Amino acid sequence: EVLDPLEPETMEEKDCTFTPIHFEGNTLIIATTSMPRLKSMAECLRLAFRTIKVSGHSDRMGSSAYREEIGRNRAKAVKEQLIRYGVVRELITTTSYASNRMICTGDHKRCAPLNRRVTIEFQ
């Protein structure tokens, strides 16, 4: 479902902070706790109409090739969800950083969920 365009004046009312989108375990399933944030970010992105980069990240489990692939596929999963929310496909690029930019490197059980994420930024 594609949302109707928001009125321009509503942009100031929206929280346009880009926070990481997290995933369920070793999957491409966006965590249910991240979906409301993703929807909110999509509304801001629709209004901004600027190019964005969606970057996939992974924890350190699996081979290097696997981590690269899951990062890339997570970025694509978020891209597709943003498109469903009305963000223009041509404005979205994707990349994978695999486990090269982990935000937590301590205990795996605590850190893995934090590292399984996608980040969004303006280009």
C-alpha cells in the first residue's frame, strides 16, 4: 500500500531522525519494533525528495561472503519497504558494510542484535 503524499507543512511535525532499523535474528525480517520508525522515516523521506543511501550491516557470524550478502539483502529489504511506503525507488541506493562497521564488539549475545541493522542517510 502506498500512502497519500503528506502536506508540506507536516514535515516540521515529523521526527526525521534516522535511527537504525533492526532485524530478527539471522533473517531478512525487519524487527516489529523497527517498523513504526521505518514508517516515520519514510514519511520524512517522501517529503524531502532527496537521494538516500540504505546500508546493510551484520554481526560477525558466518563467512565474510555470507555477512556481505545478508547486509546487502537487508538493505534491499528496507529499500522495498520504503518504496511500499511511497519513497521514490530511483532516489534510493543500497550498499552492504557486512560486519565492517559494528557498533558493539563485546559479548556476542548482547551485541549481535545491535549490529544486525540497516542505516539510512542522505547522500
